[in-house]
Amino acid sequence: MVAINLIDYPRWPSLARESILNVPADIRNVKVNIDGRVIDYSGEVDSVVITGMGGSGVVGDIVSDLCWFWDCKVPIIVSKNMRLPRRLSKPLVIAISYSGNTAETIMSANEALSRGYPIIGVTTGGKLSTILSNKGVPVVLVPKASAPRYGLPSLLYPTLIILERFGIASVANELESGISGMERALKAIDEAERLAGELLNAIPIIWVGESRRGVGIRFKNDLNENAKYFAIVSIIPEGAHNDIAAVTTKQVGLRHIAIMGPNDYEGRYLETLLDVVSSFGAKPLVVKLEGSTPLESEMYGVTFLGITTLVLAHLLNVEPISTLPIDRLKEELDKRKLFPV
Ligand code: PA5
């Protein structure tokens, strides 16, 4: 066993527990007055838009996954853009930015305000916190981590509580199981080391069903950002109608890796796909998400696969925390005044 720096992962259970303390208990009583128009947080909502980018935006994907299992009362719209989707009727907008300085998320939050939607910020501070707080909009301030993606539980858990407070999902009984999922993954370091070793010298192609899209996207993002490793995520069934055709690719080494949860309705579909991929000579890896609730298996997956990418970074001798190209892009966008924020 090699000594891997797990960065903030060992703190994930406590980050999850701490972060939910900051969700205002009376959030449904909030009324915000924007230029004479009152935004009333006690009203009915018919969708939830979760807007954010990268390590913050993935919270939307994870909530969307969970709603394939939970009886979520309204559609969850995941928005990773500088604009909100058009023609929303009565949405609740949750704007998530770890730093609070991501221009796309700030623009979306401003748009929500100008369209008169109830909005809640989830952030460690930054401009998002200032803009929203100055207008009396609720902001959940969450604990800091070494970089946005390492603070995932601090961003996800308050979001789940917000959904509970708005009567959209009943999450309270599952929160502890999600923490068990993180703890279980923290004990699976040997397995993470084995998996990371299998991914060396190849481009991982991650196969995942729609109901685990968040785990697949998060794994790809962690490969990109922690290990600076290129990877592809293919969501089935759609990916079975296009990406699969590239299984015959000879120019670059592909490493097929499938993610499967215990009760995923796409399970048999994914098994069939793997049989077909194998019939072309590939030797796919399978990661089974462990856990007795949807949140537990989801959190097991994102934690285990995140740790795997830290091991890969270690094997590649890559520094995992910094993401210079992302920083440079943000600076350039700022310099070129692409966003009026
Ligand atoms: O994980 C990361 O560092 C990035 O993907 C960031 O989350 C992304 O750039 C958005 O920044 P923030 O989460 O601060 O809004």
C-alpha cells in the first residue's frame, strides 16, 4: 500500500454534518423585495433549477440521480450555463458555487432575481454571497475545503435539506446512510489502488446509466482535475447507440469501466452492453456501488472513485489540487469582460 494524500476526503463525513447546520430553519418564511416586486418563498414551486459549474454543478447531477429513486415531487433541472433555461413557470433556483466567484453561476443567480424566482445561494462566500445577501436572499454559508470539488458534501447536504424544507424530497432518514457510504469508501483504499493501476496508460471510457449519471460525470471530472487525465463518460442507453461503435478503436488504448448500483433499473442493459463490448475483445472493469439506500450507494461511488483519481494522480506524479488551466480561463473571461458581474 502506498501512502496517498487523501486531502479532504477523511473530513467528508464531518463536512456533511456541519454544513447542514447552516440552512436557515425559517427558509419558507422568507420574502424578498426586489425593486418593488416581492419574491415569496412560501409559495408552491413546480421545478427546481440547480445551477452551478464543475465541482459545484455536479450537485445538480447527483440530486437528479437520487430523484430516479426518490419520489421527488417536481422535476429537477440541472443548469450548467450562464443563463437559466427559458419558460420556467414556478421554479425554485438553487445557485451553488463553492468559491462564490464563478461568473456563470452569478449570472444565472442574477437572472433568477430579475425574473422574480425564489433563489437560495450555497457557497463559502465570494461575490455570490455578497450579491444575494445584500438583497436579503438566503445564502447557506458552508465550510471550506482545499478546492471546490473536495467540498462536495458541504454543497450537497445543504441542498438536500433545502429540498426537504420545500417538500420536494423526503431526505432526512437517508442522510446518515450517505455518510456511511463515504465512510465505507474511505476504507476501500486498497481497491482504489487496484482500480487506479488498471487505468494507467489508457483513456477511460466510463459507462453509466441515466440514474447514476452524477457518479459517472463526477468520476470523469475528478480524473480530469485531480489526475489531469483525459476520460470520456458515456451515459446509456444513449451511449449504446453511438459511443459503443468506437469499441473497435485501435489508435488509442481505451479502458472500459462500468459503474453499477445495486437497484439500478438499467443494470441488465449495462450487462448486455458489457457483453457486446467484450465480444469485440475489450476487457471491461466493473465498479459496483455499495450501499443499502440510493444516497449511500451514490456517496460510496463518488467518494471511492474520487479517491481512485487521487491514487492515479500519485502514480502519475501529478499534483492533484491545482487546476491552472481552469484558473487561467476564469482570469481571461474576467479580463475580456465577458460577464457583466
Ligand atoms: O472543482 C473545481 O475546482 C472546479 O470544477 C470548480 O468547481 C468550478 O470551476 C466552479 O467553481 P466554483 O465551484 O467555485 O463555483
